[in-house]
Amino acid sequence: MSNIFKAVGWGERLGEQVKLSFERSSFKRFAYISDELVGVGRTVDDGYYYGWIVDLAVLPAYQRNGIGSKILSELENDLKPFLTTMLTAAPGKNSFYEKLGWHKQCSAYIWPRSEEQIHSFTVNLTVRLNLGEVD
């Protein structure tokens, strides 16, 4: 799975940590084509109130074929019993979620762990939109 995250630009993730994170997730989906893992998705939740869809990724060569939409739909269905379902879109992927009926939150926050997280998720969004850096 680490190769998928690296291929979509999410950086290096250690295989054992990725494996453990998926094992500890409530719901997970894996997409294969001819025995090749081409897409993944998982959720984290509190068991009742909040469910988050995280780590939805498809190898670039297989994107725009409905794989990500299918994984997302299945995870949405898994989280139907929860009062709230949320996700954080990867930079530049807002339109993917919006065309599938997701709505952008106006009050989400992040406790950044790095300068990269600050730039990717928080830098003055209006300026970044004007520069064409994000959707």
C-alpha cells in the first residue's frame, strides 16, 4: 500500500505502519486489477457519532475509471449509522468529492505537524485559489 501513497504524492510511508493503520481501521476497501493493488480507502471513527474517511487513494494510471468513486461509495455506506461522516480531501482533489455530493466545511482546523502541512492545508486559501494552486 505504501507504493500507492507515494505514487499519489503523499510521501514515503513505512509499510509496517501502513499495515497497522489499516488493521486498526473500522472499515477498509482494496481495489485490485489482475492481482495488482490499485486503490485503497479506510475509515476511522468513535463508534457512534463521528466517522472519517481517510487515505482514499488510487494509482495515477488507474484514476478516472470509477475506482475511487466506488471505494468512496462503499465507505460512505459503511458509515451510514454514524451521525456525521467527514473527510479531508488531498490538495487539489476538492472537485472529485464535490461532484459526488460532498460539501466543503467552513470550520475545519488542523494542528499542523510540519511546515508542509501548514502550506498544504492552511495557507491563505483565497490567495492560493487566485494563484491556481488549489481547486
